Amino acid sequence: MSGENTQTTPEENDAVEQGAAETAGQDATLEADVQGFAADDQIAKLEADLAEMKNKWLRAVADEQNVRRRAEKEKQDALKYGVTNFAREMVSVADNLRRALASMPDELKDSDVVKGVEMTERELQNAFSKAGIKRVEAQGKPFDHNLHQAMFEIEDPSQPAGLVAQVMQDGYVIHDRLLRPAMVGVTKGGPKMDVTPVGEEAPVVDEGPGQPAYEEPTGDAGTGSTIDQET
């Protein structure tokens, strides 16, 4: 009907405005919640990135420390063992000097030639000492596969089995590594000897790269019989 009044009353206007205000408030709250969720996700992502970067940094520091330690060890090994091959050749020279002195007749022992050879041998041993090269003490010692190479066995019931009775060639170590094993003859037939005293450990020598491991002689070889060695 055209004559009806279409204007809203003040109460209706208030209701509409209140509804609009409530809707706007809900929208604002929803938007704030969405922004809060987005901020939480961003914070979580940043924390995860930070943890990953920290883990990578710790790994990098550990790798750098390992590289430094390896480099320092290689440097120390080079200083200690860099002359190994040369020293192995020089111990043969020492052997020849000792053989020369041992073969000198008694009438020449006071000659200048013999004194010169003795002086040369002493100087060579002094040079060995400065380079950390030491002769292996074998005579009368218990057989030690870390230091000795058994060449034959000697039947001697009066001596403990496994005792070094004869040294055919001196052995040498450079610092804590075996340079050359002593070639020895070992007793057998006597009472078994306890090589490792109670409360002590048997000495272990680092043979270094490329050095063979020498085993204690076994078997029933007779006096003067040669023992096969695995190299």
C-alpha cells in the first residue's frame, strides 16, 4: 500500500547500528586472531631456522677443531718420524762399524785407525740419540714379539724358555715406533717364564705403517733350527 510509512523508528536504527558494531567487532577479533596465528607461525619458523643455523655452526666448529687436531698430529708425526727411512738405512751403517771394531785384531786395537772408527761409532750413536733412535736391549731379556724377531731356538734346560740367549743383529726403535726388530736366538726346553710380572703390563711398541708384526716362536725346532717368520 502506497500510503504506508516506510521510515524506521529510532529503536530500529539503534538495533541496526548495534548489530553493525557487533559484526565489526567480530571481524576485528577474527582478524586479530588470524594475525596472531600468523605471528606464532612466523616465530616458530624463525626459531626452527635459528636452531638449524646453530646446529650447522656447531658442526662447522667441531669440523674445524678436528681438522686442526689432525694437522697438528700430522705435523708432530712428520717431525718425529720424517727421518724413518733414512734412519733405517743408517742403522745398517752402525752395524758395519760395530762389525769392523769386533773384527779388528788385538795388535791394532790401539791404532789411530781403530780409535777413529770408535769415535765415528760414538758420534753416530749420539746422532741417533738426538733423533730419538735407540738400540733395543735384547740380550738376556724375555722374548718380546713387539721388539724381537726369533731366528732360531737354543735347547737349554738350565734357562727359562723364551729367553733371548743370542743377538745376531741389534734392533732399533725411533721414539715409540719399531724401526728394526732385533734378530735373536731364543732358549727352549727350560721352565716356562712369566713374561709379564704381576701388576705390570707388557711393553707395546707402535710399529708404525708398513711394519710387519713378529710372532713369538712356536713349535719343536731343535737347537739352531730356523723358525719361519710371517712378514
